[in-house]
Amino acid sequence: MVDRNQPYKVSRFVVDLGKYKVADFEQVTLPNTSTEVNDYRTGADAALTRKLWGSTHHEDLVLVRGADDNTDLLDWRKLVNDGKIKEARVSTISVTLKSESMESGPTWVFTEAWPREYKPPKLSSDQHSVAKETVVIAFDTMKRDA
């Protein structure tokens, strides 16, 4: 990998959906992660509370692309609609940043992922923009590989 002294650009990335061959995503929203805070106080703690950690939550991975004849995202979501969640789960999905020379950089890896929502394009006769489809992906774990 290149020894970098500057940040990666947001416009160079690759999405790998495992067995689903969908390309040309124009936008990826990587999920935020947070941990709940529970206030705790005993009678001996005076007026102050202690902060204890609770459940950790990840937001969903959101992918947006120009709509075309490829129906893989919709077909993937249909598995969930049909109750075939085991078949819909993808063991690993990755999003990789690329350098200016297209060498791989940081990669976010998502395990046991499945499409919890599919959004078809919003259509309007008074607009001249590209039709876009969106898939919202739930997953079990998220990890960043350097």
C-alpha cells in the first residue's frame, strides 16, 4: 500500500456485495456506531451518577446507484419479502477506499448482511436528474481494516 500523508478522497471507492454483482454506486453512507449510556447511582454516591455502558448500536449501511436494467438489488430484497432470510444473508460485504493510483486503502467489512429496505427511484416529469435506487442494509458486525 502507498505511504500516504493526506486523506483519501470520498469519490474513489469500491463496493463488494459478495454474490451480487452490482457496480457503479454513486453514494455510500457508512454507518455510525454508538453505545448507550446508563446512569447508575447507589445511596452512597451522593448526588452524582455513574455512567455505565449499555448496548452498542450500528446504523444501517446505505447504498445509492443510478437505476438501470440490473435487478439484483430488488431480487435480493425480494428474498427477504418472501421470508427467505437465510438465503438473503451475505456473509461479507466490503466498502474499500481507493488512492489516486487506485490502490486499496481502508476497508469497512460487514458480516451477515441483508437488505432491510429497497427504495425505487423517485420520478418527476419536471426534473432532468438520473433515476436512483437505494438499498438499506442491516448487518451483524462492522469492522474497519486498515
